[in-house]
Amino acid sequence: MAKSILAVNAGSSSVKITFYTFENPPRAVADAQVSGITAPPASLKYQRGDVQHKEELKEKLSTPQDAFKYILQRCFKDPELSEVASEEDLAYICHRVVHGGDYTTAVEINDETLHHLEELEDLAPLHNFSALEIIRLCKKELPSVTSITYFDSAFHQSLPAHVKTYPINQEVARANGLRKYGFHGISYSFILGAVAEYLGKPAAQTNLIAFHIGSGASICAIQDGKSIDTSMGLTPLAGLPGATRSGDIDPSLVFHYTNEAGKLSPASTKEMHISTAEEILNKQSGWKALTGTTDFAQIAVQNPPSEAHRLAFDILVDRMLGYIGSYYVKLNGKVDALVFAGGIGEKSALLRRTLSEKCQSLGIAIDLEANDQGPEESQTVMDISRDPSKGPRVLICQTNEQFEMARDCARARSGGVDLK
Ligand SMILES: Nc1ncnc2c1ncn2[C@@H]1O[C@H](COP(=O)(O)OP(=O)(O)O)[C@@H](O)[C@H]1O
Ligand SMILES: CC(=O)OP(=O)(O)O
Ligand SMILES: [Mg+2]
């Protein structure tokens, strides 16, 4: 039987896995997602062909590693999914790893690359730990399958020096790798390809302001197909607020918040060390701190249940507007489209409408009915602009990080061609 590619996307609140045929381009065979890991009970969405199934999970899945183990077993045991029943059916596993340090391309996991990634874990313990746990698990439980890691940061290697450099002592910066890396790059790469195709333009001539707004939220300015600025920084904490992240704050704030800021957080484990400051700003802030929920669907409503919900919404809108203004100017007003992606960007009509109304001065206007309707399940790009001749288009792109990885894997691996 032909072998498959398994693509794994461990996000901060969800784990999404998709099995693909190993052909170029790959075709999705089955897709399983556990979401709401940070807002139990977690829920499962499972799709095989035309069959879709959703359920609330009774199992306690509080980490991405547990969620991965659970969904992999469910897929292997599904008698209807005969294509993937065990390790023997897999050719490659593609893993999304958020922080890739100086890696500019995908890498195959071996002892040396795994060791290097483990060293990077110190720079991004909150974001790389789970992905590396999943990689270690695959190495142990599925030893014959080659694992390949794809990095969120790789897309942003084009950031100019004046954007990626922090104005601090440069010797210290170089010695510790302290610079802007930027994240959500696998998603931005998918968005760029899909939108360029939709617009009928070469990606290398496409200019976008793209939003990936999910539990973690970021914005990217893309000029001639390259990232020229993005809102996340050394870690995914910088920039926009998220489900449990503060986003940008005055860096001094944390020392006024607690005098334990530099101490090891009680959430640290033997394998993962994080400071109290990192724990507070990454895990105890954002919507959760303001409203008590990490579910933006409860916040982005016309009549919010409390003033705190309204404030959380207004804060996100305000911070996004700041970046839109800045990136519009950086792109010299030459913007093909504003693109909404990520769980919130794709699903919240209210967020899209509010931002579009506030960007009228840029010639932006949307079709309210199309915006409310949103894209069909199978529609990758949906145009919700009212009159594209007056300003940038407004698009919704259902991003697909698993497909982006599997496509690259299939392209690079079919016909004996090595990884690019
Ligand atoms: N209808 C909706 N309106 C607004 N937000 C939504 C809606 N449905 C889901 N979301 C939000 O999408 C977010 C998850 O986005 P996603 O990109 O899948 O997250 P992750 O960061 O885990 O990859 C959650 O905060 C969820 O509340
Ligand atoms: C980089 C990042 O924040 O990822 P996610 O949104 O999947 O948590
Ligand atoms: Mg995500």
C-alpha cells in the first residue's frame, strides 16, 4: 500500500493532525483536531472523506502531547481509515516547530538536529517544549518514520537588519541570539501562495498585510512575497495580545507586577525552565486575564456579557489598527490585500467588520453580507471587498499549516529530490 505523510501542528490551544497521500501535491485522507486544551473540556473534530464528526472529550487532555497521543491512536484504530493503521503506513511526519532559531529551511530529525533544537528550547521553552515532546515520542514509538521539522520563524529570514535588531548591547544580543525572529511563518507562507494564486499574480510580486489571529495572534507585512516586518519578536509573546498572552507591554511592568519576576516559575518542570515573568505574561494574561475565558467566540459578540469582554475586544482592535497603519506606510501604500486568517480571523465577522470600518481612510470597504456568511468549508480564499478599485482588497484565507508542510515534503521528497 502507498505510504502516507502525517503533518502535526501543535498550537497553544490546539493540536491538529492531518494524514496525506504521499504524492505531489498531497491529498488529505483524514484530519483530526483537538481544540480548547486551555479551556476544558477539549473538543475533537474528525474528518475522513465526507464524514465529519465532532465531540466533547471526556478524557483529560491538558497538554498538546496528551492530545497528540490520543488522536493518533484514534486514527490508527479507526477501521474505516485503513490507509493509516500503524507505523508501517507512514513515510514522513512533518512537525510544526514554532522557534527555529537561525534555521532557514526544514530539517530532518537526527541526533544532531534534535540536540540543536533542544538547545533552542531554552530560548522558547513555552512554545517548543510540546512540539519537541511530540517529536521525541514519534522517535520512540514510530522509530522507522522520518521526522521533518518546519519552523514558524523561517519565513521571516528576510526581515531587514533594522527591523530584526533590538537596540541593546550588540555583543550580548549576538551571544544570546536576541533578535526579532517572528512566527506563524508556515501559515504566512500558505497564505501568500493561496492569495497570489487567487489574485493571479506571481507570489514574488504580491504585497499583503496578513493577520494570523488565533490563540496566538500576529500580523505580517509582505512585500514582493517576502516578510519585511511582523509583530512577534524574540518569542511569540511580543506584539498583539492573545488568549493568555499580554502582547506588547512596557518591559519594566513585570518588575512592578511582582518582585519574583526573575525567579523560576512553579510551573517549571525538571525538563522545562521558565521564569515567573514569562509564566505571567504568556499564560496568565490576554483574554483570560481580562475576561476569564480564552474563547474569543464569547468575546467577539455584538452585545458582550460584560464590560470586560468589550474591553478585551477593543484592545485587540486597537493594537491591530496600530500595526495596519504602520505596515501600510512601510509598504508605501502598495497593498494588494488585507488578509484575515487563523481561528479568529477566519470565524469572527465582527472583528473583520470593525477593523474594516476603522480602515475606511485607506479605501477599505467590505460587503457586509459576504462577511457575515464567511467562507465555505472547502473555500481557501474568499473575497469580501466591496469595491477593490478603491483600495486594498479584504480577503479571508482559511490557512492550512499542515498542508503547507506536507506539500513541501512531497515536493522535495518525490522523485528522489532532496529537501530544499
Ligand atoms: N466563531 C468564532 N468567533 C471568534 N473566535 C472564534 C470563533 N470560533 C473559534 N474562535 C477562536 O479561535 C481561536 C483558536 O484559533 P486557532 O488558530 O485554531 O488557535 P491555535 O493558536 O491553537 O492554532 C480560539 O480562541 C477560539 O475561541
Ligand atoms: C506562534 C504561536 O503563537 O502559535 P499558536 O498561535 O499556534 O499558538
Ligand atoms: Mg495555530
